[in-house]
Amino acid sequence: MTSARDWSGKVGEVWASEWRRTDRSFADLSRRLDAAILDAAPHQGVALDIGCGAGATSIALARLRPDIDIVGADIADELVAIARQRSGDMPNLRFVIGDLDRGMVDMAAPDLIVSRHGVMFFSDPTAAFARLLDTAAPGVRLVFSCFRDASDNPWASDLVAEVTGVAASRPRGYAPGPFGFADCDFVGGMLRGAGWRDAAAEAVDYRYVAGAGDDPVADAVDFFRRIGPIASVLREIPKEGRAAILDKLAAALHKRVEQGEVAFPASAWIWRASGQGRRP
């Protein structure tokens, strides 16, 4: 289980160092998500990007909607630092350190709330999404992405079983973590319980690129040993056993090379909803 607080420690540091490869892995999905966000975005107003990470989603929106004031919020100060560096001096965009699991950041009432895989870590998601709605502008729109089930994402299921010999565990019910919002029925009920209206999910299949460059297998091995479920396995076993796991990983990834890249099929939900809002 990964909680929101974990991101303010080692997890945030690792993702900050790996932002280029994580953006690459999400690139195919991001094109679809950015289009959905743009479709929901007003031409003027305020937008909030939850769990903005290294800033890719906020930056994409800021470029396409220069008259929207955008705030990207993340709990990891290392990721916020990267986002600020990447965005330069874009006048309609700022990044802040904020834990939305505990309260809102200091900003005007948002007309649009978005996230790329940043909303699955709330300790109480119903309370968090109700609080977001309570602080939003009337007619607020919500657009976010999250992973579908691990079985729909072979890099997080089949690959783990092949390399470790153990199937990835799945907690019963909601648990904060990458696959916390995989259950479409749960998320739809949670959003309705939090007061959001017209909640609907679109299944999006995309290409998850884990390795590229002169040696895509070595690149993917280095990525997976730092990010994802295999990285979690490696952290739990003695150092002397890690080399064998990495050798099995390299052998498995060789079978995934296509067009000079190590790539996997992947699948996510893109959720859309609207709300009355509370703040005038």
C-alpha cells in the first residue's frame, strides 16, 4: 500500500529522479488525457492539478489555455521543484507543495480539477472528493486518469509473476496505491457519495514504454528496479538475491522489444464528472 504521506519521502525522491522515464511511460495515455482535459476546460478561470508530479499535465494545459490560471499541487517537494524548473516563467502556471489528503491549497475556487494518476492515494477518497467539491466554483468539471486492474496492465501483473514466481497481491476493497481506483463501480459510487454528478469512465488502452535508446532492455531494467511493483519486490529481499531477479527481468524484457523499445500493453480509466460547487 502506498499512502499520500509516502510521497513526501523516498518515493517522491525516486519519482523526481525518474520523471523523464515516467513521462515516457505515460506519453501515449497523456495524449488522450490532455485532450479530455482540454475538452472540459473553460477559456477563462482557474484549474487545479492534483498530484501534479513533475508537471506534465499542468504544463500541457497552460500552453493550450493561456487565459486559465493553473495551480499544480503535489506533496513531494522534489517533484514540485522539477515542475517549477520545467515550466520556466509561464505566467498562468504555478506549482505548490500541498497535501490534498489533509486540506486544500491556498488558491481561488477551481473551475476545473484534473489529475494524471494522482488521486488514488487518499486515505478517505470520499471525504477528499467532497472537500474538493466544497471548495470549487459552481459548475466545476473533473477529469482524471487512473489505472484499470493490474490484470489489464501486464507490466504490473504478468511480468511480476514471470520474474518473481509470485502473482502480484491484490488487496480487498479500497487501499491507497497505484491500483486503488481500478474498480470502476467503487469509484463511481465514491464520486456520487462525495456529491459529484454525471460521473462516467472511459477505458483507454495505451502503449506503456518502459525502455528505449541504444540498449532498451538495460534501460527498462533500470527503470523497473526503481519504479513499480518489481522495485517493491527488490526492496523486500536480501541484497544477495537481487541479481538473480534482475537477470530474470532482463530475460523477460528481451521478449518485449519492438521497434527498438521495450513496450507493454496498458490500460487506464479516464473519469469525467461535474459538480455544483459551493464557493461563489
